[in-house]
Amino acid sequence: APLEPDRSYLWTLLIQCDPDRLSGMNYVSGTVHHAPPSLELEADLATLSAPERAAAYARAGYWYDALTEVEGLYRSDRENPAYAAAWRHFLQQVELDPDVVPDSLHSANVRAQSSRTFGIADWGR
């Protein structure tokens, strides 16, 4: 079911490293708040290019959406210096070394690293 707007959700991930020991359970948890974009932002997004959308999402505090846009740009043209720089910036913001991250890295892995909002607000202007 889709997340309900303006509601916070608690998530927990449990990993059992040793099936013979319950004490070997590791976990991480956090919260996410679903705040849909305003109608004004939605209208603006419809008229923007992908780099501009990434910057607009970041300025509005929608880091996951900004990440999705930047990742899509980078994957579509890895030789584009602006796209590569934006992708490197995101990886560095979640303390991942862009020089050792495999090409198979998916944004979900990056998303799991952090829930902070990052400063790409000026990128794409």
C-alpha cells in the first residue's frame, strides 16, 4: 500500500548473522516522514530538465528524489562531467568513496547510508 501523506513511519531491519545464536542479531532502525511535494513544486517540476529537477528537489528537502534524478542522469551518460560530478558529490555526502564504489551500486544502497538532506541546491542552475 502507498504511504499516507503527512505521516511518519518507523522501519527496522534485522539481520541474523549467526543462525545458531539469537544474540548474533544486528539491527538498524529509523523513521521516515512522507511529505508529498506541494502543488506549486509539482507544477514547477513538470517544466524542468532532469538536472533542474534534481536541484529543485534538493532545495525543497526531497533528498531521495534528488538522488534518483542524479543517479538517472549519471547512468544515462557516465562520460558527462557534470553528471559524474553530481553523482560523486552524492556518494561523498554519504561517506562512500566514489573511486571504490562498484558500477553495480544502486541508489537504494546509498539511500540506506543516510537520511540527511544534502546541498546540491545550486547544481543544475
